[in-house]
Amino acid sequence: MFRRRTFVECMPLSAGTTFALLLFGGLAFFFASFVTLSSARYTAPRRQLLETRAVRPGYGPAYDAEVAARARGGSVKNDDLSERRRAAVREAMRHSWQGYKKYAYGEDELEPITRTGSNAFGHLGATAIDAIDTLWLMGLEKEYLEARELVADFPKRMMEASPLSTFECTIRVLGGFMSTYYLTGDELYLNNARELGDRLLFAYSRKGVGMPSGSVSLNEGYESYWHVNEDFESHLLAEFGTTQLEFYALSKETGDMKYAKASAKPLEAVHGMYPNSFLLPTSFNNLGEIIPPMRYTMGARADSYYEYLLKAWVQAGSHRDEMVHDTGRRWEGAMDATIKELVHRRGGVTSLVEMEGMNVFAKDFLHPRPSGSLQMDHLIKRMRMDHLSCFVPGMLALGAQKAKHLLHVEKSLQYMEVAEELMETCYSMYRTPTGLAGENYSVLFDRIQVADKRNFLRPETVESLMILYRATGNNKYREWGWEIFQAFEKHCKVEAGYSGVTDVTRPSAELDNKMQSWFLAETLKYLYLLFSPSDVLSLDEWVFNTEAHPMIIW
């Protein structure tokens, strides 16, 4: 949410890879500078850390039975066409769950072609945890109870789990538990969240600025299992910057500050080191210093950091003084920098490109200017756009709607204009022979062209369509979403569920035998909400984590 990423992408760089990059960029001089810098001690920023003000237990929990009771809607009437389409999405969810229940119940994910299960996620039953709030939302009571039965066994399964991604476990599992607790009030989910939260804290370093390790063992309590020396571990912006909604919610509901402290510490440290650099590169070391080469993107390895800057600010609601105060300001600064540096307009097409490279002199590259601003000189534009970055239109629209007290009217209008232009581009990604989008695209003069032709049933575009529809009321976003859903039905649906495809440019594309858990957690949930009345998980009362698990706004 990077968001919705492969496990290969989640692996932090090894020490050898890091040194290879350093040698390639600057040879001996650059290497010497990096070693010297890595030995420096971290100095806390002048602004106080969140440790004393992340969540004040005196405010009490955020859970609200009345808000939960309104989550399924009922006060706003739906039109007949949208109701039929919503019912079709609901049946797709039922079909997905039935295939999982029949062929892979208790496994992490379903392989729908071979009708087997796979366990790349610790054997926790990831699909059930990811899907349970969607099942509840859609009123699939029988299926919900089947998922709850599996989730009830989580403490035992957790103690038998193999090491897994700290980031993925936070957004999928902890997020899923907190969300379902907020929706149902069932203490089972809060108890599971507390037990999991305690073990996720194993991943947070006691050295440097408290960066979380890339992986965690929930049953043994040791840090990253694939790194020999954490001093040289690479920490991705989207990993340490995408835990706040879940950990803040857990602290809010339990009254225990330790979760919010751990989550906030590395984020505040990096913000303190680069106070005027709102667009940040993707990789940092254990001291919060940048690991080259610099790469600026709204795609993989950075995306959900920017999402959470806004959403943590939204989540705080009327208790914003409990949160990190500058997340709203930093999000606004990041969006301004994105529009200036990464939004590319040419030939009537608006896209999001990337910038990357190294500065000529290592000392200038690794140290910010006196103003706390990183240099972006000598970087080159990489003319590619990830489907992952299609969450940006929705994020901009959400910010324009929810941050009215933060943004000037002119800026809100600018953000909405960019959001709608980018939405057009993301929709155009689906103009393939299958009607499905590829993983990423080359940005040409007057069009985009599919580069990676795989489709993993990703949710980013339909997420943005849902938010844009609710923000504007423009029915074209519902029509676009229906076209995408029909493409899933035509090319991805099989007897046991839904599968991704290997080549979206071939009408008879080969299926990849993988039903990603996010298809149930996110893609189908956002499609269902797109065709639902606006009071179903109202954006005035709920904010979604990067795995589409809704959290109550405080």
C-alpha cells in the first residue's frame, strides 16, 4: 500500500548489495564518506518525540457502538442499477471465500487453478484474517462465522508461525484485527491484536532511531532472521512509515503507550533530520540516514508512507493533539513536491514518474543543506508509472475533502484537478485486450504503454474510483469500476476462485494460480463500496489502512 507488493520487493537490501551500490556510485571516496557517516551517533530532533503525546489514555478508547452500527449503511437509498452491481460484487466475494474454504481453509492463500493452498505468510491463515471485515461488511454471516472460527485459533497459530514480514503482518493482520474489532465490538479481535502487537514489538530495534526490522519471528522474539548485522540493514520508507494507523489504534484502545511509541520513533527521527524535505527517498539506515542511490517515487517502497501521513492526521479527528502534529503539514508539503517533481504532463496525458540517481559529491548527497532540505540536483526522471501509484488520485481527493482546515481553497482545487487527471491515466491502464491493467507502464510522449504485463488483482485503481465517486458524485467513476469488475469476471474467475494473469495483452492470458488475499480484503471491498450508498463506511467516520481495513476516526 509498498502497498500490495510481492515478497521479493519487501526484502531489505543486504549489506553486500548496499556496498555494491555505494561502490558503483562513488567508488572509494564515496565509500569512505558513508562509513564515516554511519559511525556517527543519532541526535534527537529538537521537537519532542511522540513518546509523551501519541495517545493520552484519559481520552478513552475510540470504539463507538453507534458508529459501528451505522457501518453497513441504511440511511441513504441506493439506485437499482448500483444495487444490482453491488450484489454482483457480493457474489464474487462469496465465490472467492467458498473456494478458499473448500480448498485452502487455514492456509495463507488459495492457488485456485491447482486447488491447493500456499503458505508464504507464516501459515497464519492470512486470507481469513484479511477477508473477515469484508465478509462482515457484506452481510455474509455464514462465511463471516467460518472466518471467525479460524481467527479464534490465532494465538496458537502465531506460536507456530515461521518468520514473516513485519510490514505485511502489521497492515494485514494487526490491521484486520483492529478493523473487525471496530466493526463488531468483539473482544476476540482486540485480544488477538494485543497479543500480536506485543510480539511485533520484537522487530523494533533498540539501537539507532528504533527502525523496525524487515522480518519478525512471532514465536521466538528475535529480530530480522536474514540479517547478520542490523547496523547495515536497509529500511524502506514504506515499511517504517506504514505502521502508525494500526499501532496508534492499538494504543488508543488498550491505553498502553508502548505501541504508539515504537511506531512513531523512527518516523519522527527521520522527519527531524530532514524537516524541510517533504519528498523522501526510499531507503534509510538504522540511524535514519539515507542509503543511496536516491529514488523518489509514489510507487513501490515509498507509496504508503505518504498515504499514512494524511490518514494518521485524518484518524486523529477531534483528538489531533494526541498525534504527531506535523503529519498533515508534511503531507501537504509532500503533495506540493510531488506535483512539482513527479507529476508529468505531456501530450494530454498526466502521469506519475520517478526520479533517481546520485549526487556528484558524497558529502552533499548524504548531508542535508543547513535548512534541513535534501538536494535533488543531478537526479534524472525515470519515465515509468506503477499501477501501485494509482492510489494517489484517491489520496489527493481524500485530502482535498478531509483536510479543508489544513489546505487553502485554491490548493484543494489544485489537488482535485490533479487527482482527476491521474484517475484518467489509471483508468487508461485497463485499455488492454483483456480489460486488465499491467503492473507498470512506460510513459511515452502522448500515452502510456504497458511494460510489465502481469496482473495481480490489485486494488489501487478501484480504491481511487471509490473515493473520487464519493468526492464528486460523477457517475463515470462507477462505470469505469464496473468495466474493471467485468474484466475480472471474464478473465480471472475460475471454479475455485479468482486468479491473476501473466499477460494482460493476450485475450487468452495464462493464469498465475494465485488468489492474493488483498483481492478479498481490498479489491472487492472497494468495488462493493463504489456501488454502495455513501453512508456505508462513511468517510466522515472511517479511514482505511493501506490494506483497506477501516479504522474509526477519533
